[in-house]
Amino acid sequence: MNKRSLWSGPYILWMIGFTVIPFCMILHYALTDRDGAFTFRNLLAMFEPVHLKAMTVSVEVAFFCTVICILLAYPLVIAMKRLGLFGKSYTILVLILPMWINFILRLLALQMILSNNGVLNHIFSILGLPPHELANTRTAMMIGIVYDYLPYMIVSIYNSVADIDDDIIEAARDLGAGSLTVFFRIILPLSVPGLLSGIVMVFVPSMTSFVTANIMAGGKIQLIGNIIEQEFITTMDWHLGSGLSVILMIFVLLSMAFTSRNDPDYGMSKIW
Amino acid sequence: MKKKFVVVVFMVLLMSSCLMCGCNKADENSITVFNYGMYMDPEVLKIFEEETGIKVKYEEAPTPEELYTKYKSGAVKYDVLCTSEYMLQRLINEGELQEVDFSTLKNRDNIGDEYFDMCKSFDPDNKYVMPYFWGTVGILYDKEKVHGDVDTWDVLFNGEYAGEFIMQNSMRDAYMVALKQLGYSINTTNEAELREAQELLIDQKPDVQSYLVDEVKDELVAGNATLGVVYSGEGYYAGEEREGLVYCIPREGTNLWIDCFGVTKDCKNVDNAMKFLDYLCREDCAKINFDYVKYASPYLSVIETMTDKEKASSAINPSKEIINNCEIYVQLPQETTDLLNALWKELKAE
């Protein structure tokens, strides 16, 4: 027992109290029914049509949100690489600044902007464009999710791209590579670790962001997170809620295992 | 090794002492109150604390179901709680409320007897709950945007206002609307009737702008929607906030609800709890709460001093005929509740 492991004491206690014990409780609930008898029914319930449907919608939404985040993040990151030190830290600050405000407040603001009588439609009418009924749609929900998680994607990719030696890019240019070739043959392959950790950080929370679904989609779309929330809060079927959570956890762990297998050092050095 | 042991013991002590002071405080001269959100003027709590010296710990929940879940989890021991009739019925059946004698309240005579009678459907001997507020569920609409009068649930189903109306995002209220539209009882346990209501709601879903709870009124005030299903008090408030917003009770009838306070079985200091209930029906406190909440009040002093505008409002002062056309929720048997939960999940996933 050296001194260093002593210092991890508080964290270990924290983990036991807030991760290990709750997880055991969830597992216990998931494997029992209302009378306390052992059952697999709560786990298998994921394959009921209602739950499968919500799961499919969740995966779809999470997939498209992740793709949009990647498409938005790369151009910005490449532009950032060319900036000076001041420009870089300034951009990062602007990116992280909104995260100092609670995300529910930001979503409520976004909801007002997108609402039928909101700022966006007001601007449209000034420009003589027809109004858009974006509020309470899947599009609005995805805007909310992308808005929430984009910074994680940008920062993860940026960490990898910033590590790429400028000499390599210059060498490629010397040998006659155009911008596209440089991107696809150098920047993209070398930033895969950051990209993968970005995908994990965006895809996984997108799938379960039930608050975003409630606020932005007006209660019309059920992600798997909404169903679990409903089981716990309204229906009071904690057993079914736990069963679905366990299956969701397995799904998430599988997808993380898949991405981190290719990712030796997770590229989390520069900012976090 | 020894050092590590000391650190761990120290931390366990630290954590348990934090937990302990949480428990100890509850035993002192205090009372823990559980209520819906925005359902009591903080001023009343202040008056009560100042005059009696009893400290009030006040907790809120948005819906009856969430209130029940939070109560049942047992994390906090509540002394008195306020919820709606069908949830009170469930709590009474489960033995969660204790019998009290409301005739010992100094201000008992300020509570209209007919409101204790309303409670008899779930509390036959009036020994568990004290009426707090009551009201109806109806349609709030924007007079300038609707075509003609609104006095029926049908406007929410006939496609006339597609994309312009808001439904309640709470299970029983959503099915109540459909069941009334079909002419069935809101307490039906008939599976065929519920499935018919489900079909109606599924057909309606593409036309629904959103399913909300407390924000329905705000969306109408902001002009984002034309009609919305709301509770009567919100209906009155919306009319105050913006002219042209009108609350109506559809002619097919609706849900009549009554929210009451009860004393929980865990309450140690019943005297304090009763003192608190007594304050709620004292003339001045009842008035402050009424002005804050604007639902129909069961307290005679409030009813007598209402303004003409309040008296004329069907939200605050519905006529006897309207009341007779309404139904009070009763707690459904477990199998019907399970069916409703499944149907609701299916509807929302559609």
C-alpha cells in the first residue's frame, strides 16, 4: 500500500457509492419481477415492437447526428490548425463558452428560436420567405442534439489533428498532393483516434437524450431514453426500466469496445 | 495499511455524519410538505413559519404519478402531501395516509360541506383528506384564430385545426379527452372502449402540435398554438395574461378533479401537520393562495369575496349543470392501469 493509492481513496469511495452500488441495484431490479422472483422477462422486453421501434429511432437519430457533427467538425478543425496560438485558444474558448450554461436552458432558448412565432420565422418573414414549422419535429430535435454535442466532436478531432506534424503535410504538398489528397491520405487517417473518441462521445449520449427529445420534439418522439424514463417515473415499473437500461448499457459497451479497439491512446491530451 | 484504514474510517464517519444531520433535522420543530409545482404561494409558508415557529420544508412534483413515485421511494419522509383524487385513493388503499379528525381544525367551518361530499367517492367517511382546490379540464383557445365557437372536444379530432393544438402529456388526461369524445366514461375498464380511444388518439397524433403539461398555457400566450387542453386555473390565468384567450368546458363533459391534503402515516408530529392544514383554510391564507393559483376554491371566505369577473368565469366558478356533467377519476384496477400504460407507450412511439 503506497501513498499514491491512498490518494485515490475518495474517488474509489465515490465510484462505489455512485457507480458500483447503483449498478448492482439496477441489475437486481432488472432480473426480478414485481414479486421479487427471478426472471429474464425485463431484459427480453427490449425485443417487444414498441421498444424495438424506439431503439431503432434512437440509433437512427444518433447516427445522423454523429455524421452531421463530423461533417461540421472537420472543416473547422482544419481551419483552426492554420490559426496562430491566439486564434486557436480564442476559437476553443468560443466553442466551450456555451457549455458553461446549463444545457436545458440552452435548449429552451433554442426552442423559442425555432417556435412558430419565434425569432427564426420572424427573420424569414422579414426576408420575404415562407415560415417554417420546425418546432416539435424530428429536425428540431436533431438540431438540439447536434448543438449539444458538437463541441465534444470538435475538441476530440482537434486534439488528433493538432498532433499531426506540419512537415508531413508540407512534404505531401511538395510531392504535388492537392488539398483533397492531403485530407484523405494524411489528415483523415492520422486523426482516426480523435474521430473515434468523438464518435463515442456524440453517438452514445445522442441515443438517450430524452430531455432533448421532450423539449425539442414536444413529446411526439420516443427515444429509448424516454421509455426508460417513463417506466421509472410514470409507470413505476422499475423492473422493466432497469431491464431496458441493462440492455442499453450492453449495446453501448459493445459499440465502445468496437471503437476503442482501434484506438490505442484515445487522443485526449490537449484540452480535456 | 493502518493509515489506509484510518482514512477509510474517517471518510465513512464523514459520510454518515452528513447523512445523520439530514435525519436529525426532520425530528425538530419542522414539517415536510409535498405539493404540486406552483400550487402554493410562498408567502403562506412564510406566514406559517413566522406565527408558529415551525419550519416548513417544501417539496414539489409536476404530476400525480411523479409525486407518488417520489413519495414511495421513501428517500424523504413527508408529513403532509397534496395530490389528486385518484392518487389519494391509491394512497388510502395502500394505507399511506393516517386518519385525522378534521373537526378539530379551528377553521373547519370555512370549508364548504359540498366539497367534503365530493371527496366521498374515494374517502367515504371524510377522515383522510381535506379539500384544497378543485376544477375541471377544458380547452383554452385563441378567439381571434378559431373559426366560430368552440364548445366540443370534436375540434381536436376533426382535422380542422391540424398542427395548431396541444394535447396534455399525461396519460389519464389524454385518454379522458378521447373517451369523452366517444361518449364513454372516463373511468371505463372496458378494453374495447379503451382500444377505440387509442385508435382515435393515434389518428389524431399527426395533427397534434405537441404534447405538453405545464407549458400549454405559455405556448398559447406566446401565440404558437390556437387551442390547447388545460386545467381550469391555467385557463383563467391565460385569459389574464392575454386578452382573447378563452377557457371552455366542452359540452360532452369532462373530468372534475379535486386536490386534497392528507397526513401521511409516517408523520410523527400530527399536531404540527394539523396546524399547517388549519392555516391553509384560514381566511387570509386561503385568499393569498387563491390569488396565486386561481383554481376553484372550496373555502367559503374565498367564494364570498370573489370579484365579479372571477364569478363569471367558467374556469373558477363553473355552474351546477356543468359540474353535474363531469366525472371524477377513480383509481383503475391494476390490469386496466397496465393496459393504459402499454397503450400510452404505443401511442407515444407511433
